[in-house]
Amino acid sequence: MANFIFGVFLILVLSYLSNTVTGKATVKEIHADVDGKLKQLNKPAVKTIQSDDGDIIDCVDIYRQPAFDHPALRNHVIQMKPNFNFKEMEFNSKNGSSKLTVFQTWQKSGSCPKGTVPIRRIRREDLLRAQSVQQFGRKPQDVVLKSNTTIGRFPSINSNALALPAIVNRSAAILATVGANYTGAKADINVWNPNVESEDFTTAQVWLKAGPNDNFESIESGWTVNPQLYGDKKTRLFAHWTVRTIWLMYTLMISHYPTYLQKDSYKTTGCFDLQCSGFIQTSSKIALGAAISPISMELGQQYYITIGIYMDEITNNWWLIFGNGITIGYWPASTLNVLKNSATMVEWGGQVYSPNVRKSPHTKTAMGSGKFASSLKGNACYMENIAIVDFSTQLQYPPAVTTLAEENYCYTALNHQDGSESSPTFYFGGPGQNYNCP
């Protein structure tokens, strides 16, 4: 009898959720959801900064940021700085010595006081662009993985040996290393502003992952152009995460034994920036989701951002580091599962999300600079000073890497080294639709 009652209750809950997702909610309910979400996301500001690019930056008390809406963080004590020394983690390389770093546009209009964190304000129109209020800030809900391919080890700097499960609606061009216990990764990422169609987005980023191919956890950061999320086509700094979840359920009217359902790989958890609870920001200088500039120019000056993600081996929190040692914040160990101890895969490169990848006509959304990897520096997007950290706690170039381009006629990947470089430079990108990618 108890199983029957539980079954009826579960059916009613799923029915309600289905009506909401399929758009059967009334206009009044939608507006109520939007108002509730805005109140949840936009915390009271100590100071507000109007950026020249139209963004509003709220300086929010560090203890009132969205992270603390997470059930696992209600009594969390903020770790204000990591337990590692950046000078000891320097990676010696001759690469990119003449490149210039970028700044965030809002910083020209003011600064946040100590004890606050800058958070880009979410507006009503941002929520209304999303598929649903529940889906706001997340990667597309219909992104799933195919499980018919596996990952292998790879000895060379350019190899086709890596096979990853294809993510629906995504095309990637990456450099990857897999198999060790990684506690950090970094890269200097060349900054561009590629063409992006309105329903699509493109990124250049670093990923750290753990877990099986169709059920992984991931923490990641880099730059993106994402008009659906941000409402414009500016190049912006972003962070994203997804956490593997385990739900305990009883099989209805079949067994009294529990069934564990594991998911994630972007299916049910995570978000960009601070648009859900999970990432704890500590910096008063950097705003996730804010525009960055200047942008690299073809055959002209090249600009870059340095992104590092490192695990604090005392607390197991994963820290996001920007530039030369600015600690943006961290993903707390208490909200993670398989990433609590280490990552087992690191990826560097770009991706394009679009309903029109692997189709004809193909999307015209570009990756990187919009040029193919073979056009090299000054034309193609690239990453330099690529490094990992393992339990030796030393930054080093990965001992085994491979490249992968999922649509080689649309976007390409090339790990290239010449005599003047101490480590290879990874080039990636492409225009999307072209003569060979119709």
C-alpha cells in the first residue's frame, strides 16, 4: 500500500513538472516564476555600478551571494584564499611573452568595496529569453551523450586516437589528456569575438572532468559569446560546472530495494557563472559573466586571458584563478562528488553549441577567431602555456595529449611546436558553414 501511495504522489509531481516544462503554465504563473527567480538571483547590493556596455554590476555582501542558497552550503565558512603559493606554481615558458592581458569593461566605471563581490545583475528579459525559468543559466536541456565510443591513451602531440561520446548539439575542437589524477590545469587563452547566431553560443575554455563518459562532473572556465544567455554578442568571461548526482528511489510496486540513479553530464545540475547556487566568489575585482576587452585583431595585436583551476589539497575546494594570481573564488568540495579528490581528464579548446551542428545547412557560428587552426598565430585562436598539476604539485606540460575535432570540415584542431617555443601551442577554430561544411 505504501508503495502504491508513493507511486501516485510521484506521478502527480512528474505531471506538474511536465506541464511547466512543456509550456502549459499560465502567463500569470510564468510572471510569478520570473519575479521569484529575479529575487532569488539578484541579492541586495551594497553598491551598484552602471557599466558603459549596459551591464549593471551589483556589489553584494560576500556572505549574501547566491552560493549560500545551496543546501550543502548553509553553514559553510568561506575560505578567503587557497592554501598554495602561486610563485611555486609558475610554469616556465618562452611562449607569449609579448601578449597583452585584457580587463573587464565595468571596471572603468567603478569598483566594489572590500567585503563585497561584483555580480552581474540578471534582468527580466534575460529570463524571458530562456526556454524556461528553470532552464535559465544552464546548457541546453536536450544535451545528452551517446555511449558508443570510449577514451584511449595517446602518446603523440597530434593524434586521432581520442574518441569521445558525441554531445548532442555540440561541436568541439580540443586538446585533451586523460588517465592521471589531475589537481589543476591552466592556459593562456587568446581572446576573440567570433560571429555567433542568435540561438547558439561559442566558447574557448579549460575543462577538468571526472566520472564516466556519459555521467561526468565538470568544472570549466574561459571566454564565451552567448547572446541567448547574456542578450548581446560581446565576449565575456564565464565559469560553468555540472555535478554528478545520486538519487535514492524505490522501484514502484516491484521491489522494496533501493535503486540508485546517477546523472549528470549537463543533464540536471550546474549553470554558468553565479546563476545558480554552487560557486563561492571571493574576489571583489572580477565579475563572472562580464564583458572583456580589448579583443585580438587579425594580423594585429593579440590579447589573452590566463585561466587556472587548481584544487586546494587541504580543503579539496577547486579554485578559479584569473590572470596573474587573482583568485575569483572556488567550487566547494561539499557540493562535489567524483571531483572531490581529483580530475581524471583535462580538455583545452573550443566548442559551438547549436541545433544546427552535424546538419545541413550547418550553423554559421564560428569557433575561436573564425579561422581554421592551420592559419596559425595572428589568424587562428590559440592557447599557450598549457599545463597540468598532479600530486607532484608542479605545473608541467601534460606528458600525453591528443587533439580531436568533431567536425573537421567546420572546425579544426592543431597542436603545433616550432624551435622557438618551449612547449607546443594549441590552435583551434573555424567558421562553421563553408564550402566543405555546407
